[in-house]
Amino acid sequence: MFKRILVATDGSKHARKGLEKAVQMVEPYKSEVHIDLVYCVDVRGHSEVFLYSDNTEADALAKRMLSENTEYLKSEGISVGSFYLRGEPSRMVLLHLKEHEYDCLVVGSRGRNELQTLVLGSVSHKLAKHAKVPVLIVR
């Protein structure tokens, strides 16, 4: 039984599926579970910074998404915490895992094709390869 779960999220629909699967997974014993959410803004210039004019807007979006997901977990009767990190996502999530004790990591899959994964890499792949706890990748 997983009692301390880390759910890595980026605000995408794939990450939301991962969060929903984590809730389903612990339904029978959810009062005994704590889920931490971790959101990492990639400060290398990818994703959020291209979509928004500066880090302030990206930060506000991330914090709003964390708040919404935190409220969702609370409404499901699950103890929840959240962490907001800055840096390369797979590296930061792995460092967070190393610094805290979790039984499981849940992450959504972006569903990239083989060429995209080869060129861009895959956060979920890196996490599955290097995490020291079981990793659930949700499609």
C-alpha cells in the first residue's frame, strides 16, 4: 500500500490524468494517504517562458494550477501538500524524491513519438529510469 505519493504535474491534460489515477489508486484507503504535488517550471527557456512574456506570468499560472489540484485532492478527502520548483523538470523531481520519503511517483505521459523522444527527451522516461521508488506513468 502506497501511503506517501508524489505526483509530478505540469498542468497538462496528461498530468491531470496522472493525478486522477493516483486518486483512484488510493480510493479504498485514502484517509491514510498523503499526496504531494510537485510542479517544476523549466527555467531553461522552454515551455512556459515561451508561452508567457516573463517568469511572473508562468509562476502565477503554476501556482494557480497547484491550488486547483490541491483543492481537488482535498475534496476527495486526501491529505495534500505542494511544491513549486524551478529548473530542469526531471532533474528537479529526482532531487525532490531524494530529499523526501515517498512510496511511489505518479507522472503523466505526453505520448510523444519515438523521434520526438529521441530529440527532446522524455521527462517520464528519465524519471522511470532513475527514480528509486516505483513509478506509475499514466497515458
